[in-house]
Amino acid sequence: MDHKTLKSVLVIGGGFSGMSAAIELRKRGHAVDLVEADAGWRSYGAGISIGGPTLRAFKTLGILEQYLEIGFAGDGCDLLLPNGQLVGRLATPRVAGPDVPGAGAVMRPALAALLAQATRESGATVRLGVSFTSLQQHADGVDVQFSDGSNGRYDLVIGADGLYSKTREALFPEAPQPRYSGQGVWRAVLPRPAEVDRTLVWVGHKLKLGVNPVSATHMYLFLTEDRVQKEHLPQAEQPAMLRALLAQFPATLVQWMSAQIDDAAQVIYRPLEALLLPRPWYEGRVVLIGDACHATTPHLASGACIGIEDALVLAEELEARATLPAALEAFQARRWERCRMVVENSLRLGEIEITGGDKEEHANIMRDSLIRLAEPI
């Protein structure tokens, strides 16, 4: 079937990848329904780091100017010892153009709200509190039963429903499960002192701490910690636990930050998990994007980036190829190596940190990965 006759596309999942797919497909005239299981369309978490490739993706998506109004963009990253001594400065090339800084960060709920507004303005039909209960594929469409009792037929179904994707489970019941990495990440939102005008990272013996501005008034803190077991820690105890970890960093700024951590700091701890689904990422008229097929740990700050890129590439290939199978195969071919690199290199960086491994290898992986991420998609 000629892809240009696609009259109906269903996006399952209203996260960053799913919303980006809806926006980009609507630009090309496809009719899009988006269903999201969470009736509140909420986005959990504190801040999210934004690299140059992500800003480039925002530019393509058409939301860069709005992002710059709600988030932060800057250049460079300072590397410091636990006592605050500066040991190096990483450049962040301006991948999105000479007038766009090379890095940044934003509050995750703010970015989600921006994308949600753009999704609605695109003309996509959004249904909240709804998921699917069954997918039945036929030569000329996919019959979908929904959790609210309704049903529909679609030319293409896009599974963008995250790490624990029900679409992936329905499509590939033997697929591997998410893998715990042996690390967890702490995040918190704090007032931003004027001196924090770029990303700062303190590298300890076993802990890595960073802060990133997310607005003119606030910054977000992130800290990775080794934990043998996957644990969900009691919320009420998390602020005190984070302050205890920060005690290992005597730097004046870090100790000031520690004193700011209270119940208002939105402290949250999450175990880090990853998944790389072996190819294929599609079957028939159903395709997976984002965390549903390549969830990564945050070591390269690229998880959201590669999911949004999936949406851009899928829309491009649907427009460029003569048939739907050809478009899905071309999408997969363009995305596999880049996404594999991010997932596997991020996991390797975590392994080196856990084992106290070769710091030169760690630096080389970081450098090589960021160079490859700056390449065109």
C-alpha cells in the first residue's frame, strides 16, 4: 500500500517519543489518534539534561523557541573534584546551529507540557485515560480494541509506551525484559545561585554528582550511586539519604546545596534500567519507538533525544518510501546503530563506574559517543 494514503495512525503512549511522533506526522497530513493511559497526562521526575543533538531535534520538531523560553541553554561543562577544584572543562559543540547553545536542561513536567500543547495544536486527537486491550493485524489495517470499550481500525500503529511497553509485549511476547544496571540516580530541584551558569559535575571516588540550570531561578541536582539490588526507597527518608551522600563532597557549593534539601526539593530516587530490543522493531503495521525498544541509562543524557529522533526519522521515511514495509525497514536501518550505541555505551560507562575501572576508557567512550551523537541522524 502506498504510504501516502495512510488515513489513520494510532500512537500508543503520550510520552516524549509518542507526542513527537504525533506532531511530526500531523505536519505531513496524516490523521493521528494518540492514546495515553494516564488520565492526568502527568510527567514524573525533576529535571532532564538536554544536549546539542536534542536541541537540534527540537528545532526540527518546531519547538526550539518555546523550549528556550521555559528551559535553560548554555555552553560547556565544568569537571570538579569533591573539594570543588576545577580539573577540566568539556566543550559542548553547537550542534543545532551557531546561534543555539550546545547544552541545557529543563524541568521534565515543563517539557512535557510544551509537547502536550504542541500535540493538541497539531490537530492530533488525544484520548487520556485510555489504552488498548488488543491488536489484530490484517493485510489492510490493524483492528484495535480500547480499554474504554471503543474500537478502531488504523493503517499504522506506533508503540511509544515506554520501558514496560504493552505494545512490545503484544508484538513480541518473547522479548527480553528491562535489565537493572546496578546503579540508581538521585534527583532534586534547588534554588539556582548566580554562579551556576552551566553544567557542573563533581567526580568522587564512587559517586558522581552534577547540577544543571533549568531556569533563571532553579537548577536540578543529579547523583548516581551504586546499589547491588534494585530498590525503591521510602519517599519520606529520601531527603536525609541524599544529604548523607552529599556529605562526601566538601565543596562549599555542594554543602550549600545539601542545606537546601527539604521536602520542597522534590527529591526522587530511581533504579536505572535499560533495554535494547533485538531487531525487528516492527511487525506488519505495528512499529515500536523510544523506550519501548531502546531504553537507556542517563550516562550520555540522550534517552529522550534518541526517542524524539525516532519520531522524526519515522515520519521522514513514511514520506520518502513507496510502501509502508519499505518505510518501516528504512526507519529501523537508520535508527539501529545509533540507538544501540547509546544504550550499550551508557551501560558500559556505568560498569566502569561500579567497578572502578579504567578512567581513560570512560573518557574515550564519552568523547566518542558525543562525537557520534553530533552526526546527522
